[in-house]
Amino acid sequence: MGQNRSVVRCGVFLHGATLHVSNGTMPKTPSTAPASDAARSGLCRRLSRALAGTPWADEPLSPLPDTGLAHDHIRLGDSGWLARVPKQSQLDLPAQANLRYQQACFERASASGHAPRLHSVLPPHDGLPRGALLVECIQGRPARLPQDLPALARALAALHTLPLPALADRPPLMAPADPLADLAAEIARQALHLADAALAPATLQAVQTELSALGALVARPERPPVTLVAFDAHPGNFLIRPDGQAVLVDLEKCRYSHPGLDLAHATLYTSTTWDLHSHAVLTPAQEAAFLSTWAHQVGQQAAHLADACAAWHVPLRRAMWLWSVTWCAKWRATSDRAPVNDGEDWSQQRSDPALVAHVRERVHHYLDAATVQQVRAGFDALQQAWAPAREPGA
């Protein structure tokens, strides 16, 4: 599957436009639809006009395969830079606000040394109604699990130990007064789509049980620490440089929230089985070892942070899974709609048919009652492997 080759993946969400089978075998890579090739050629022409008068005006433009629901990506020759062209805003922001938000994500996360640099922003105009960001190309390979888990843990530790800005300096990134309550509210909004997602009764009951447990957790006074988080730290969003350093390349949803959410997103079943190249089913022992690596790395700079987060890893894992499965319900319920010109847009018409087929299959698998039962059982298994006596407020 090309796992031993060093490849260039230029700061881009490469989860592989793949049909993924549910029996644990590796998925096959489908062909790209000709219509999508034509669409990407048209995008290159529009981008070329937008680059007139810039250092990249004469660079050959090379569109990358359509592998993400939120952006197209075009390599700017051999310049070392990549155009990241939004298809939509996952945070439901207007075009200019979406660019400002992503600009802040890249600028702040790149200070960790584990995220691409941002060069500049192309504002929205007729040819590019949502504008574009010009970001650093990262030379590396997809993450391989479980062997690259320590590198992912070190990258997240570097992000989570960045100095916290003053409250007034945190915008435009999301910085709610109570990030846990804010997350619960976001999950609740996505859960409004459960009724239209054709869920099996057992799946619906399990999700509702977890929603009630999250509500009880939010009602308690204890809270985990707050840091800068990526909020999209699944393994497919990392590239591994030749020196072994992990780089987190998709930074659209950074916010000031709880680091346990990133640690969950990096190791949840719904994350590690999403991507072709990093596909793996982790054991509770491997998940616990990942948490220990992160805690050791953080402890070298901020021992109090590692200690204060320890009791929250499993509760936040449950919350991150809830976010993921309610997103799946939302996508199932809304992706057949016509595309819109601004804000959030999960329309299937925005993406390559092969990518849509991959997402549809993964959503179906993650909402299956047996998968839901398996993931929930894994929470208890991780609690036993990690710290049986630890829970928030203990």
C-alpha cells in the first residue's frame, strides 16, 4: 500500500478517498471521477488568475486528489507552498471570517514547531468566492499506527504547552468561558439531526445515554485545564517528517479548550479507522501508553498540566466520541442537500464521488449498533488500563 515510501503531502488533510471495508482489512483506493478532474482544472485556472502579480504567478499549479470535505489543495510548483482553498466553513463562518479564523489557527499552532507555516491569505473574489490560504508544504509520510503514536503525542504536547494568551487576545479563535459546557452545547446542536439519521434503536439509545452522562458531567463544578487545541487531531491529519517529527497539517478548528479532546481524537476507533494510510485498531494498552507519553512530555514543561488532565482523559474521550457520532448523524441527514455559497456546507456535490462514498461507508459503520457497543466498551477498558481510581473530582 505504499507504506514504506516517503511522500510529499503539502499541509493537507489526506484521509484517502477510499471505500473502507468494515472487517478490519485495508480498503481499496477507487479511481478519481473525470468530472472531478475537470472541476479541479477549473479551480486551477481561477487560482492562477488570483495569483497574478504574486511570486507564484508563473508557477505550475498541481491539484492534489480530492481527499477532504472542507478544502481543495493545489501545489504551487516547487515553491514549497500550497494553496488551501475552502469548499465551506466547518464552523459556519462567512468567507472572510473563515479565512481570518484559519489564519489565526496556522499562526498560533505553528509556534509549536509541529504545524505548517502560513505565508499569506488570498481574499475572496469572483473566481475564489471563499478565498484561499497559502501554507507550507510538509515533506513526509502518513502516520503509521501504533508505531508513530509517540510522535503524535509529542506533537500534541508541544501544542498544548504553548503559552496561553490573555483572554482578550484569544479571538478570533473560539475561547468560551466554559469550554466543556460549550462543547456539550455544540454536540446537542448536532444531536438535533439524530431523528433524521435513520439510526437503529440501540444506537439511538446508546447515544442518548451518553448525552445524559455528558450533561451530568457538565453540571458538576470541576473542570479540566484549558490550552490551545486542534480539535481535529485524528491520525490522518498528521504527517511524519524524515526525522520522525509529527506535523499536524489540518488546523481549521483550533480553539481554546481541553487537551484531552485532542488526545481522544488521535486514538478513538472512529479516528484511527477513518484514514487509509493510518488505519489501525488500537488496544487499551496502546491508548494508555499514548496518554503516558503525552503526560511525560508535558510534564517536562508543565507538570501541573499533566496532573490536572489525568482524571479527565476518559470522560473527554466519551465527549469527543459523542461529537464524532453526532457529526456522523448530521452528515447523513444533510449531505444530500444542494450546495450553498457561504458558511457550512456538507453537500455531496462539493466533493469527488469516491470521497463521498468513503465518508458514507464510514458514517454507516460508525453509527452501526455493534460499532457503538464496541467503542463504549473500550471506554471502560481504557479506564482500567489507564487509571482505575481516577475520575474528575476524586
